[in-house]
Amino acid sequence: MRIHRLDAPQCLVGEGPVWDVAEQALYYVDIIGKQVHRYDPANGISKSWAVPGVIGSLAVREQGGLLVALADGLYALNTDDGTVEPLYLPTGLNPQIQFNDGKVDRAGRFVVGTTDSKVKEPLGAIYTFNSDHDLTMINDDIIISNGPCWSPDNKTFYFSDTGRNQIYAYDYDLETGRADNRRKFANTQELGLGGIPDGATVDSDGLMWMAICEGSKVVAFRPDGTLERCINMPISLPASVMFGGPDLDLLYVTTIDPLALKALGMDKPAEDGGGALWVIEGLGAKGLPEPRFIG
């Protein structure tokens, strides 16, 4: 196994990596840097787009361009000219709430969570956004939404409330997009992982891989919530993970620059490689292709 840093755009808060199989490229976001980045590992070429607000996540659209979840709503990013146009702006949204982590299910819906920007109250929720641009809530009582991903058979939906150190599993109906029977999957504090649950993905064997932010780790959970693997990272703030590469056997890891957290009132020492894009090779695991948003 080899862990190394890539020559790709640096982030203040790197999150939301998505590997697009058709393009053979990795997209990811810089939340407070208000940027979307695209990295092509075949030629080392990167491209970036500025967005007009804090960005939580993205999805590649089937019709071209990107869906981006900004703090106040869901937008279309035209990757040809960089323009950003609203797709859905919820009315009456509590200004303390912002859209955060999201991912596309295998029916092509965008499933996205909201977060209390003051990271104190369970004011957030989980929503599905379909091809008709309808937003439907599927669960609430969330402080910080993170890590949406699905089991290979689409029957289990995983989602984390970082504010509670809690990872949940739900029964998922791919046909309707309903998520029911929320139950405890794992708790990072109880497991002594030294950090909080952040971005996640699932491999072809059904293991759920997760970045443990503030814990300097990437871990893999079995479907029963027990730990399968624990990988120590050379940086303290890994933020999210995504399988990519031609064989989907490379695990990309986005990270946070500790100095960026001072703006949030958190005093962290500087570290080399914080905010960089990293990759783990030789895991012996393979991911699943990420679907595109059909709207």
C-alpha cells in the first residue's frame, strides 16, 4: 500500500470528491474557498471554477455540466463558461441552515443533506432532488450532514451526523427514493477513532470507507458496522474519500488545511499536506461507478 500527495489544486476545506467514469477525472470542492476543481490524473491537468458562495457538494449531470449544492440552494454550473444558474432555491430556509454533503443514487437522484452552520442544533435534514427538480425531505434531526452512500444492492443507505459522531444506516427504496428505519450503524467516539465521521463511499464488496476527520485516519466498516481496516494518514484532517482510476482501485482523499479552521474559531497547528489531494494505492479494494444526476 502506498499513500502519496498529488499535484492537484489545494483546498482550504476539500470535500465532495466524485470520480466520473466517462471522463476518467475527479471532481471535488473547496467549501470555504468557493471553488470546484477537476483533476485528470492521466495528464496531470487540472481546471477550477469559482462559485458565488459556500459549496457543500457536487454531482456530474447527464446533460452536461455540474449540479452544485451551495449554502442556499441547488445550482447548475456550466463547465464551458463557468456560469452558475439556480435550479432550486428553497423558500423560507432558516439562514442558519446550509446545504452540505450530497451524492447521486443509482436511480439518478441527488441526495443531499443540510447542516446547522453553527454546528450546534439538529436543524438539518436529508433531501432527494429528482429530475423534475422537486426537493423532498426524507429525514430530519441532523446537526451536520455527511457521508451519503449506498450498499451495492441499493437496499441500505448510509449517512452520518458528524455533530453526534454518529453513522446511521437506513432501509432504502431505490424506486421511490424513500429512506426508512434509521438505526445506529457505528459511532466514531465509541470506537475510539479519535475523530469525527466525514465523507464516505462504498466498495464493490460492500465495505463502507470513511474519512475520520481530526483522527488522521481512513477506515473501512463491514456491513454490520464493525471495523474491517484502519489506515493512518500523514495528515490530521482527511475529509472525504472516493474510488477512482481506470480500475476504480485508487482511493482519493480530500483534506482540510488546519489554518482554514481558524475562521471557524478552531485553533489548529499548520501541517504540510493539509488541504492537498491524496491517493491511496494498493488497497486491494475496488469502488463502484458513480452515477450522474439525470436532471
